[in-house]
Amino acid sequence: MVEKRPSTSSASRAVVNMLAVVLIFAGIAAIGGLIAALAGGFEGWAIVAGIAVIALFTGGFLAVREGARRRSSESTQVVYAPDHTDQLFDVDPQTGERTPHRD
């Protein structure tokens, strides 16, 4: 069995991804508020909604970028487990060399 071991937990990655999704969806909702404020003639609320749109999309973009940066910096170390479950080996992706696994 060969598997990649992530350097961070999947829960922390899920939180960063969900934060990005929530911020982008909130930005889309703010666009709707901006359009409604413009259509109703509420200039002050349109300015507030416009600032909210910019802030939410910027936050969503930065959260996506942070997730991509975190994924690119993760270790690509492969752990190889032969037939015996007592033994684990780390496999170097470039050379294929196997060394005993250390936690």
C-alpha cells in the first residue's frame, strides 16, 4: 500500500476551503444588495454594499491563495507499507529509494 501523508490535517484544509467559499458566496449576495440599493436610489447603502463586495471578494481570493500556497508547500513524501503492517518505509519520489519510516 502506498499513500501520501499530508503535513496538515484535512480538517484545517477544509476550514480554509470553506472560508473561501463562504466569503465568495457572501460577495455574490453583496452584489445583489448593491444592485438593489442602486435600483432603489439609496446612494449611501450602495456605497456600503460596494465596499462590502470588494472586501468579501478580496478575502475570498486571499483565502483561496493561502490554500494553494499551503498545498504547494506540503511534503510529497510517500509512505510504503509492505505486507507486514509492522514495517513502514518512506519512498523518495525522485529516486524511489526506501528508508525506514519515522514519525
